[in-house]
Amino acid sequence: MVSNFRPVTASALYKLFCDENDTVWDMSSGWGGRLLGSIKAKVNYIGTDPNTKTMKGLKEMAKTFGNKAQSYELLTMGSEDYKPKKNSLDFAFTSPPYFDTERYSNEKTQSFLKFTNIESWKDKFLRKTIDNVYRGLKQNKFMALNVADVKNHYDGFEEDTVAIAESVGFKLVDTFDYVLSSQQSDSKSEPIYIFKK
């Protein structure tokens, strides 16, 4: 099941790791929970997502609810293809798709269609995305990833994600519990891994 990240939680994370007017990158924008959180936290938001319908909706959301003092750069592309300027990001935060467990559309740009097996997806989507974050993030700044093992398909996603991030150069410094609604999952919470550059 596809789910939306709660805006209030996203806002709390932005406020914890950012100052007002800092620049954040949401690598898999999804349905806009983290965008709404960024509006509340008064940070500049860069969002990437290859889903054209979703991105159209996000642009309308930013136009309707966004702050005039902040910028909202919404790019219809995958995070594996976006190369932020070096040392341009104050925080990066997302919940990436779990290979083909979360299917947002059937467009060819979707990562589960571009990379058709799990090993290819981990290498060419997940690792490449984390590489791009490392490139763009300022020194001593943080990346947060909300990932969880998917028992029916991908058990080991958490471990693989941490291993990839550490191999890129990040250091795992904390793990937060993200409490889910009863409609999202049978489990009570998912981890949000906090990495430092």
C-alpha cells in the first residue's frame, strides 16, 4: 500500500535539523506530506519525483499553500538523476519506494520499471540517490531515511540501506521511531535512520 508521510512529523524533523530558510531535498516527494511539512517549517524545498501527475499536484500545493519568503523547486525526475550543487543542501529527508512494493504509477521513469530486479534497483537507484545526497549535503549536515523491512517482499531493506549509506561515507548517528497509523501497517512504528556527513 502506498502511504503519505505525516506533515506534522516532517515539520518537526525539519525544525530539528534546520534553521528557517535552510535548503532541504526530498528525494522521493510522493504525495506531498514532506512538502507541507517544509511549508510549516519555513525552509526552502527541493523535491524530485518522476510521477508527472504527482508533480503537477505538488506544484499546485506549493502555489496554494507555500510561503512567499521560501522557494519550492519541484523537478519531474528520479532522485538517481538529480545532481545537486556541491555543498548546497542543509538537510535531506525522504521515504524512498521499496523497489516495487510501492507503485505510484506505471510510467517508465518509475524506479521499479527502470531497474527491474532488486540488485539493480539497490545499485542504480538507492545507491545513486544516496551518492547524490552526499554530493549536495554540506559537511556535518544530516540525511534522514524512513525505511522499513517489507516482509512479504523485501526483508532486509533497512540493513541494506544503512550499509549502502555507510559505504558512501555517511555515519549512522541515530534512529528515530516513526509511529504509524493503524491504517498504514500492522506494525506500530518504522525507523527513521539519521546519517551525518
